Amino acid sequence: MRRALGIAFFILSIFTFLGINLAYAQLDPPEEIVYIDKTSFLGDVQLETTIYKPPGVGPFPLVVINHGKQLGNPHSQKRFEPLSVALYFVERGYVVFVPMRHGFSKSGGEYQFHGNSAELAGRDQARDIDVAIQYAHTLPYVKKDITLVVGYSEGGWISLAYGASKPDPSVIGIINFSGGVRDPCCIGLLEEMIDASKKFGAQTTVASIWFYGDNDSLFNRYVSDRMFANYARGNPNSRFIPYGNFSTDAHLLFMDPNGRVVWEPFLTQFLHDVQAPYKAINPPYKLIPLQK
């Protein structure tokens, strides 16, 4: 690892000397792409899944990160690579699974549109999280008693839905970044999300943490505050992190490497509180800013 870091610094110094204007250079962790079998009454499909594995033989605690939804055909959506958050967990000794849900990217099946029912949109896709967890538990390097479920945008909403649908007993925390579901054709989804949050909270006992910013372009604080208030009435073992404005759009906090300084201290405290590993034990894979 130290040799790799040294090589990276050498390459970066060459770029700087040549005047190549790079804002950041990413030192990527090793990744593996697998296809997980999912059986349902609609037919068998495979879920394209990226695995980020820390050094060593394990067994490692598990993190499942769930992606959002872009406009257009979900099959045209690229494989999700949430490096900033994945690296945080790899540094702490977790193995990270990032499944593409059915109908997305190279995963089989078709995305099911549920109109104005935010609740059904969440519950329909939540099973894919469980499929990923059950597969992970067949692998010798994955611990079977510590799992965290993380979601961004629509993936955050689906993570909340999974918490309300008899999650695997190993799940000890749900981490929601700007979670919600939106579609241009359905103007009632925001209010429906607020109502569904009450149901999700009443059916969830797993601890959760929610991250929402003031300048989120999709889910403003009026919506997120009401969602959380409804949810927390049923599941008081939850906390809300209103971190204010972030860059030009708080909805991008999860994917922006600069967002880590905002969410890291809160997330680390959350891991400590749910008795999950929270200390960095592996050398960091860094996003290295070049000197100007």
C-alpha cells in the first residue's frame, strides 16, 4: 500500500510539473464485479454488483450501498461507483457491496413504475437489498452478524423501505443520504413520501441516520423535516443531520469527495453508537488534491 501511494505521488508530481490541471487524483481500491442470482415470481434475474474488499482474509462486516435513479431508461444508467463513501468503510475494515437493482444498468428485469405510490416504489425494490445480503453471507470473508445498509437519493428511500420489511437480523443501522423518490409525471410523490414515512417508521426498529441539506434540489427541508418527524414517531432510534447548504446542490453531497468532511464525523459517531466498527484500521485510499 505504501509503495502504491508513493507511485501515485510521483505520478501526481509529473502532472503538476507538466502543468496538467487535475483537481483530484483517485487512488482506487480493488473492485470485483459479480452477478447475483435473484429468484422471483416474475422470473429469475441477475443483479450486477460491485464489491470493494479491504486487505486481508476477513471475515469483514458488511455494507450494502444502494444507488439512486437518473432520468431516462434505467438500463442506460451506468454502474454505480460511490467511491467516497465506499472508501470510508473500506478503511474501517468493511467489505462493501453495491448492487444495481433489477432493471438498472446490466442487471436483469425491468424497473417497475408505481405512479404516485412512493411506498410501493420503495418496497418493490427493497428485496434486492436482501438478495445482496443473503449472497454476501455465503462468502467466507463476510461476517454474518454486522450489516449496515446505506442509500443515496432513491436508494436512500429504498433503504428505509427495507428497514420496514423485516430486514436481515444482521442489519444494525440504516444510513440515508437525501433519500426520496421523484418522477416528473407524478406531482403527488412528495406528499405521498411524507405519509409513507410514518408507515416505515412504525415498522422499523433498526437505528437510522438521515442526511439532508438546505439547498437540496430534489427534497427541500420542508419535505425532509416532515418525513423525518413522521418516521421518528414510530422509530425514535433515529437521528436527523441538517447540515445546511452544500456547494450548489446538497443533493450531491454523497457523491462529492468534498462532502466527506461534512458527513464523516456524524457517521463515525453513529457507527460508535450502534456498536459497529468505527475506527480506521487500514491505510486510506486518498483523494489527493494537486497543489496549484
